[in-house]
Amino acid sequence: MSLTKGSSRRDLSKDSNQNQNHNHNDSPPKSTTIVKYEKSSCLFCNEWFDAQTFTEHLIHCGQVLEECPNGCQAFIPRIRMRSHQKECPRINLQNQNANNRMSVSMDRLDRQSDQRLLVIEQDVGTIRSVLNEEIRQRLHLITDVGNIRKQNQVVEDWTRDTEKALEELRNQMDEETNRRAFAIEQNQLDVQYCCDITQSLKEQVQSRLDEAQKLINQLSADVTFHQNQLNDNILKLEELIFENERLNREKFFQIEEFLQQINEDIKTKLGNSDYVTSKQATLDYEVKNVKNIVCETEERCDKLDRALHQTMQNLSDLEAQMAMQQRIASVQNIRGHLIWRIKDYSKKLEESKQYDTILHSTMFSNKAFSYALRLDIFLNGKGTWKGRNVIACLNVLSGEYDPLLAWPCRLQAEIIIRDQNSNLAEAEDYIKTVNVRKKSDDFIQSNQYFHIPHRVITSRNYIRNDSLFIEVRVLK
């Protein structure tokens, strides 16, 4: 009898599982989102619990239905399980079977009753299975409803946050619109102010250009006057040199005649040794005088040559000054970057050794409407550095826009001797960093020199085709 009950119960549960699996296979797969509620209701005791304690409550809830362990196929609440076990019909049935073994007639009645009871229990088990399935379905439905409620709550929160963010964005857009309107108005005022300043600067520049043009004209007149004076002085010097040469030739002719007379006298009067000695002394004295005259003449010619070269240098400086004034009016290089090619390096080095000449670069500026700069170089050095080094200095000149600039002037620049190696990957430039300072626009600057040894200039490929490249980069 017990085997029949157990097999019937297993068949029912198997059919139920097959029905469930069939239902699940027929329905399309769907994704569910598990949302934990703050509170949930127990389906067995109808009490409310937090989401954290709800699972633990289901494990210990006294109203949960459990199947009787004696095999009577009854589902009893946990809290009544002990009392049911005392009154379980399965136990009573076993007791009756033990008593019915004593009588054959009672056994037949018990079998019939057991068969009827088995049918009833099977029906009750089927009903309980259906009820359990209904309970599980209700649990799923309640869970889905809770998930939907939670999703609705999340959507409402998101909608509320979105509306709040949109409101903040609207406020920020209004503020940004007001700010931009104010900025546009301010920019218009600034543009108008800049236009006024530009107009005034143009007027000032025009007036200064007129003054510079007048100064250039004056300098041109001065240069013309000095050039005329220089030409007159050159003519006088040439006449003086020609006169000195004529006098020297006449003296040489006189000396030759005198020597011829002395030779004749020596030939005629060889017997008189005293006379020969006196004539020899006189001759030595005259020769010494002639040598002194020749040395004086050479010194005077040398001085005249130096004076002529100095005059030519002054003329060149005047022309350079006039050109500088013209360049001040319109400086082309305003990027703070200069590359200067010194041609005929050997010739200019020899001129520097003889006459202490100085080379001037073209003018440039560190930026537009800023300081006027120029690089000056002594190829043979200067002072204690003479003969061994190249002496140079970066000068801040008086410019057209000095009243508008910040003083004192402090600049830093790199002086670069370019390596003219045909293979650029092997080229190594010589770099020297210098600082330039000037207190004010009307302050007479004391030149700040720096030196580059001749052995560095003659090394590697710094000099090629008798040309030297010097690069200047103004850093700040």
C-alpha cells in the first residue's frame, strides 16, 4: 500500500513537472529584472518584512506548508507538524493493520477502506499539487508586480531628476546668454577703444615718421657736407703726398749727386787720409739724415693712410647711421630672429687687425612695435681679449616706439655659430646664451660684451667658402 501511494505521488509530481516544463518551453523567453523592495508581504502569514529579512523569514515561517514525513501526503503548517504527527492517519493505519492481522474479516474491510483511502489521498494530493502550483504562480505574479512597481518608481525618480537637470540647464543657459550678451557689449567697447588707440598711434607714428624723415633729410645734408669736406681733404692729402714724393725724389737726386761728388773727391784725394775720414763722417751723417727723412716720410704716409681709413670709416658709419635711421622707421624683422652672413671673413679679419674695425648687423626687433636690436662684432677682439677672441655684444638701440615700451628692458637671447657641415645630422652649432639689459629709453647703455675664441671659430665647419653664419634668437 505504501509503495502504491509513493508511486502515485511521484507520478503526479512528474506530470506536474512535465506540465511546467511544457509551459515554460511554449512561452517565449523573457528577461526579468529583479528589484528588491523595501518591504514585502509573506504569502503564508500575511506579515510585512524588510527586503533583507524576508528570505530568512521564509526559512523559519511557522505557516509554511510542509509535506508530512510519515508519507500520508498531507501538507501541514510547520507550527502544527508535531501535533499532526501524533494524530497522523498513516500511524493510525499501521496500528489498525497490526490489529487486523489478528482477524481475517477485519483485514478484508481494512483493505477496502485502504483502497478507498488511497484513492481519496491521491485526489487530495492532486488537489494539493494544484494548490501549490497556484501558490507558486501567485508568488511569480506578486514578484513581477513588485518589479513593475519598482521600475515605475525608478522611472518616476529618473523623470524627476531629469526635470530638475533640465531646469538647471535652462537656468544655466539663461545665465550664459546674459553673460555672452554682456561680453559682446564689452567686446564692442574694447574694439572701439582699440580703434581709438590705433588711430591715435597712427597719428603719433605718422608724426614721428615725419620727424624721422626730416632727420634723415638733415642727416643726408650733413653726410653730403661731410662727404664734400672729405673729398677736399682727400684731394689735399693726395697733393701733400705728391709734394712729399716730389721733395723726396729731389732729395734722393741731390744725395746721388753728392755721393758722386764724394766719389770723385775720394778718387782725386786718396792720399790725404784725414780728408777721406772727414768726408766719410760727413757722408755717414748725410746718409743718416736721409734715412731719418725716409722714416719720417714713411711714418707720415702711414699716419695719412690711417687718417684716410679712419675718415672712410667715419663716412661709412655716417652712412650706416643714416641707413639705421631709415630702418628704425620701418623695421622689417620683427620676429626676434636674425641670421647674419659675414662674407669675406679673412679680409675683414685682417682689416680688424690693422684698423680695429667693427661690424654691425642689420636691425631687428624681438616682436612688432618693440625694442630695436643690433649685433656688433669685433672680429679681432677688443682690449685684453684682442688677438685671441671674437668680441660681440647685443645692443638695445633707441627705437621709434620706446615711449610705449616697458622699462627697464630685460631680454635673453641665444647667439648661435652655425655649423656648415654638408651632413646636417653631424652638424654641431656653437650656442652661447646672453642677457641684455637697459634701464630706460634715454639711458646710455654700457655694452655687455661676450667672447668666442678664435679656435672655436676655426674648428669644424663654422667657416666655409670664407663665410661665417651667425644666428640670433631672442628667447624672452
